[in-house]
Amino acid sequence: IAPYLEKYTGARVDIVNLPGAGGMRGVNELFNSPNDGLTIGTMNGSALVMNEMAGMRGADYKIAEFAYLGRLVADRRVFVIALDSGFTSFEEFWRLGKQVKIGATGLGGSTYVDAVIVNQALETDLDIIHGFDSSSVVRQAMLRGNIVGTWGSWGSALEAVDQGRDKIVLQSGKQRAPDLQDVPTAYEMAVKTQDPVRAKAILDAWEALHAVGRPVAAPPGTDAERVRFLSDALSRALADPQLRAFADDNGRPINPATGEEMGRIVSGSMQMPEDIRELFVRAIQGEL
């Protein structure tokens, strides 16, 4: 996206990757950066909302106070299993009657929270092994047969699925994605649980978090005129035909939202019934 931001802002764009603490290090730095419009950042929004909600150590930012420019994508979440695991469908985990190991990154990370929340909503008993350094390390464990599968974004799962190593057996969303028409959604499974009403309430909150996706923001207090300029430049960049063609060719979905829409989406993601909020907080803190 950087070359297209340069095209529509007229400025040089320097990329600085700030890994650490599940993205919190970079977000904390962005939150405390000068609000002159010269520093913006891309975030893993859903994980950061959850970390703030749970009061996780290191979450020294206020997600609602950022000046949002827009969103790059709200990735569909998928449960992927190794083809040589012996499983072929999600329903087999219900019928098995024993725990199956699936992998996740650290507490508060999206792969971990996805696994725990769907475990709760769909009344499964999957054994979630967390603490892997990255999703690529999780997939290496799948290849070795140490774990059966993992949660992740459809974009990150695409390559292994295309290569015939992995299979997607469950997806987020209230409707099946156009390119995943043979994969059931978690909502379809929810109606088969003992308490479908509770399952749907949990999944509704989960979906609201997914909608945050990958937002782009400037530090709090950035001048409104600069925010408008940057937001417009980002929207034009994401609509650029060359970028769209490149994204399509490389299997990188773009599902944009405006800065104004992102403000409402972030606010909505934090509004959930108290019992559901408590469930998410316990999930993030590793109590489930």
C-alpha cells in the first residue's frame, strides 16, 4: 500500500515494523507519537480492543482515542486443520469424545481468543496449546503432527490450503464467504448446541471484534484537517485499480472502511452484554 499512499499524499512513506507483545509495542508507540500527521500506523484492531478490555499488562493505549483514517481489511477467520490429521469436518470434534490439540500464539492474540471463544460458543473441548512465537511456528507444528489445527485469517491460510496441506473446516461470518461455499459457519454450528441463544450472543460479540480488522490510524489529537487529508488519501490508495489488481493476483483481500465508519465500528466492538464481556476477558487472560 505504501507506494499508493505516496502517490496520493505526495510524501515519502517510510515503513517501520514494530513487533512485540502481540502488536501492543507498536500501538503504544503510535499512541504516544507526535500528533502532527506525519506518523500513522496499521494495527491488529480486534486483538488490541480485547487486550484493552481485559486490562492486559502493556496495553497503555486507549483504542477509542486514535484518529482513524480507515481500515484495510476485516479478515474472515477460519479454523484450519492438517489434511493428514485424520479429520475431515468440524462436527467430528463434537463426536470424538476426547480432547484434540490445536495451536495458538500468546494469550490475548487473535488465534488464541478465536479458539477459546468458539470452544465456549460451540461447546467443544479442544485442547488449546498456546505460546507459539508466531502463526508460522504453529503451522510447522501442524506439519509435524504435534497439533491438529489452528485458527487464523483466510488470507494467511490460503497458501497451505492451495498447496493441499491444510483444509478449512469452519469459518466466521453469518453467511458463507463466496470462495468458501463448502465450509460451514460457526453460526450454522451454533444452532446445534444445547444453548443456541447463548452461542449466538457469543458469536455476535466475536463478529463485532472481527469488524475492527486492520485499521489505519494517526495518534490522538491529530489536527482534523490533516486527518481528513490522510483519510482521503488512504481511501483513494485502496481504490487504486493497480493496487486492486495486485491484491487480487496475490490473494490479499481489501475490505476497506472509512475513518468515520471505523470510529463507530471500534465503539460498537466494545459494547457487549456484561456476561459476554466477562467471558471474553477470561478468555484473553487465559482463564478458560
